Amino acid sequence: MIERNDLFHLSFYKKTHFTGSFQGMRYYITKAKESDAEDAGDVLRAIVYPEPYNFENTPDEDKTHADFPFTEEGLDAACVWMNEQYETRRDYWQHTPAY
């Protein structure tokens, strides 16, 4: 299970992204814009994808993402969401074929 204290504090995401993995599921958390509009606000975007490759080398169609408020509570929700993604697709993560 991904623990909330593994994900650092919100100030970390103001400067860079974070990657990690859990039993076949990799994840990537970054600050993003909620839309392409010029006045769009910041959100936390959590993305999960299967091993074995890193984020850049994994096809987009294999990635699933969700956006959360750019707050500590949003980071809490992202952690819950990633764990839900793992639990609901446990067989997928543990038996992902190699590319």
C-alpha cells in the first residue's frame, strides 16, 4: 500500500514531480494546469501506469490519471485514489506483460 508519508509535502510539488512504484504499478505525481485556459489554476495530477518502463517510455494509452486540488488534502486524495487503482486492478499490475 502506498502510504501518505511516502509522498512528501505539497511544497515539493511546486518545484518538481515525484515517481514511485508499488508491486507492478508505477505512479507519477506532478503539478499541472486544470485546463488549457490562460487563467487555469494548478492541480495535482496523479498518473498510474504498469511496469516495466519509466513514465516517458510507457505508451500514453497505458496511463490512467486523475486531478486533485493543489492542497495537502488533494495529495491525501491522490494517495487514496492510487491505492484504489491498485486494488481494483491488482491482477493487471501483477501480471503486466513485458513490452
